[in-house]
Amino acid sequence: MRSLLYIVAVILIIGWAIGVFAYSATGLIHALLVIAIIAFLIGIIRNPSTV
């Protein structure tokens, strides 16, 4: 489950980066970044020994 959260976070960060450079979906860019950060933090909170 932890690796799945990291995969989702990486995919969302990549999508956010593409959105930043494309300037096409300003609201979506920030939503993707927030979701990626939340997924990353959940992964750290659930298993802090892997940091």
C-alpha cells in the first residue's frame, strides 16, 4: 500500500509539472500538487521508519 501511495504521488507531481509548463489548467495544477503532497505525507505518517 505504501508503494502505491508513492507511485500516485509521483504521477501527480509529474502531472503538476506538465501543467505548470503548459499553463493550461491553473486550478488543476494546484489541486494536483496538494493531492500529491497529501499522499506523500500519508505514506510517511503510516510508516515513518522508511524516511
